[in-house]
Amino acid sequence: VHTVIVRGLGGDDAFEARFNGWEARLREALVGRLGMSPEQVHSAAEPNTNTSLTAIGELFTGLAGRVTENDTLLLILIGHGSFQRSDAKLNL
């Protein structure tokens, strides 16, 4: 099992802190409580930095050589989004 956490923009300091906290607690739960190896929990950005589309692409490119067809990949999105008609987006 591999978990990828993508944390979007908070938009202001309060949401940035909240999203960083959610990611940290999620990582702690995955590794501490569920026993996943830290090498199985991936983030597209360092704590307290913004996630870029380039960073997400690089993360998945790196995972392509490590994840097999028998692995499970859990993708978790944290952040604000927008929605217009049938077009939904996560703000990065």
C-alpha cells in the first residue's frame, strides 16, 4: 500500500495551518496507528510549503517505478476546491 497526500492552498494563514495539521496527523495515523512504513506515505510538498502541479507530477513519476499492479494506491486530497457546472478543481 502506498499513500499519496496532496495538500492544496489554504488561501490564508488559518487554513494553511489547518491543512498542515491535518496532513501531519494523517501521516502520524498512517505510520503510527496503522503501521505503514514512512517510505509508503508520500507527500507532494514539504510541510509548510505549497504543492505545485510539477511536484505532483514528479512524485507520481517517481512512484511509477515502485508501485506494482498488485499494490494499492490511496490518494488523499486536502484543501479548498472550486466547482462550476461540471468542472471541479482543487486549488494548488
